[in-house]
Amino acid sequence: MLELGFASIDITPTCPVDLIGFSNRRSSQGVAQPLIAQVAVLRMDGFSCLLAAIDHIGFGIEHALRLRQNLGKLIGVEAEQVMLCFSHTHAAPNDSAEPEWADWADTRILSAARRALGDMRPVLAGWGCADVNIGVNRRSTDGALDRRAGMLKFTDADTGAPMLAVMRLTAHGNSLKSDNSFISPDWFGSARDLLTREWDCPVMITQGAAGNIAPRFFDSQINPPDADDSGRFTRTRDALSEMARAVLAGANDAFHAIQQQDVYRLNMYVRRGELWADVPDMRRAHEIADEARVKAGIDGTRWLAEVERLNAQGVLRQREYASMQFFRLNEGALIGIPNEVMCELALEVAKKAGKTVFLGGYTNGCMGYLPTAEEYDRGGYEVLWSMLNYFMYFGRVMPLNRDAADMLVDMAVDGLND
């Protein structure tokens, strides 16, 4: 029988820190709501794995790998059996600029894992899926949306009481915009708190393919570029609670209708592939930088210097090793990659593999946007301009090539056959 252990821990910094999530540099001015990390350890027939949900935009890849390795050692598995799911809140510390906080947070997360490991209980499990109205396609008024609320419900095998709910939802973690300087888990925290009260069990929320999906409700004094005046967005001081209530309204009946069953399959594994990003020549680089400056106010000076350096060395393309992780339980699966995936990829995977198969991003770190081929051709912030701000974190100066999205969809579907 499947055994489950769960623990939660506060990872809120205790002093002002640099925040990450927008192009403007912000120092935190207080705490609106605590950041937390949640850890679930699962064990069956000698196999163990760990699923963590962390209030952060997404650790750097090396940082995330180090944490996964340490968590794996703790429960006696390899890093491939540890999945870190980041909420993608834009109001958490920059782990690269705040190494002391990053080390402290890792220590706290390891402590939570020890507590989870020490409280393993037999459980049953069941999947559910509902329709929630929380996201807006920020690149197109009639663009795709992934409105699925995926739910994995664990109950005590003896009493039937709910033990844990794991959810997959799809909307960017930035209901709070660039004029916010308070530490916050954004709408994830409000939704988690409300659902925990209503369902009488802990709730873990993991982020979906939200690269082009903005939250429907936002709280800001400015006019952010991803909240246009089309009427699809709602500006409100109660944005975080509005998002939470929308999740509950869409998911509540489906959660209570989930049928529990014995677990016959538990697995977590990684599949890898090779992707490429072409380096532009200097003429094209200046076109991109000029466009980003005029349309988004982004200074591309450092990016241009890096492109010039690569051109001088004859580097025509840069390689990225795609690492796709699979968490499978019975007929359902969470699949994650460390990119800001556009929702069309998740919908295509579900179409080919089933509605309780959920492809998401922000898994084991964050490596930049991954657009569809069509959106790659359109360009814009999610494709090109964001690279000028964050290229130093990604190890490349351009988005992954046009064919990357289709390759990753195939990789996800094929990986389910393993």
C-alpha cells in the first residue's frame, strides 16, 4: 500500500532582500504573507519519491539540483526521484543575489522533509479534474487557455479522512505587479489557505504551463503590459482573494466527487533531450534590442555585449539539455520542465495522453520562456525581450529554436510509454 508523509515549513526571509520577477530591481519592504515550502514523501513497494511545492519564481538550475541531491540523500533516492515545483511568485527573494537566504531556505526544506519522512501513513489516492476561470491569455484576446484544475487527493487508508490535496493550476504568479515590494506567495498563498480551510486538509498547488497565461485578477496602481484594457482583466485590491475564490468555485464539487482507489503505479523519473538556440548576428541583435527598448523600456546593453562576444568567438548556436521529469500515480501524471511553457503545449500533451496528464513549467528551476512555433514567429516579451534581462541565468542569449515546442510535446508523450 502507498504511504504518504507531509510537512510544511516557513521560508520567509527575516530581513530585507532583493526580489526577483520583474525587470525593475526591488528591495523588499515587508511581508504581506509568508512564503512556505511543502514536502510530500511517497513510498510503495520499496520505491520512494519526493514532491515539493515552493513559493518562489524558480531557483537557478544549479541551486535546484543541489537541493534535489540533498533531499534525495535524505530519503535514500537519486535526484531524479525528487521533483521541485515552484509557484513562480514574483515577490520572493532572488536566490542568486541572496545566497544566505538560499542556504537557509534549503536547510528549512530539508527539515520539512525529515518531518514528512518521520510521519508516513497508508493512503488511498484518486485524480480529479475541474474547470476554473482564473487565467487570461496575455498575448492574444482569443488565445488558448488551460482551464483544467488537476487534483490528486490522498485519504487515510483506515479512516477515509482527507490527508493531502495536490493541485495543478495555470496562471502566472503575478497578480501583484512590479510596483509591489512586499514579500508574498501571490495568489497561490490565498488559494492554498482557502482550500485548506474548506477541504480540511493541506493543499499543495503546482504551477502549470503559464508562460502566456496571466492571472485574471490583479492588484496594481500601474498599467502593466500583461493586463490590457480589453475587459478580460479585473483590477482590484482584493485580487489574491478573488483568484482563490475562483479556484474554489470551479474545483470544489469535483474535489469532493473524487473516487479513491488503491495505488497500482507510483513512479518518478527523468527523460533528457538536446535543444538548441541560434545566436543572432549583430544586425539582428540590434534590431531586437531597439525593439525591446522602444516597446518595453528594456536596456539591452549587457545582452548586446554578450552577443558580440559570441559572434567574435564564432559561436553560432547554444545548446540546452532539456530535462523533463515525470511523476506518475495510477492513470495520472504531473510532467515538468524548468521553463515558462506556453499553455498550448500542455493542451497538446493532454489531447494525446489524457486529461489527467498535466505538463507544467517552473519544475526544478526556471530557464526562461518556451513558446509555440507560432508565438516564436510573433516575438515579443515572452519570446525575445525577456532574454535581454535574464540571459545570464539561462546560459543562452536567444529563446530555444522554433521546433523546440513540438519536440518537447513528443518527448512528454513518449516518456509516458516508459
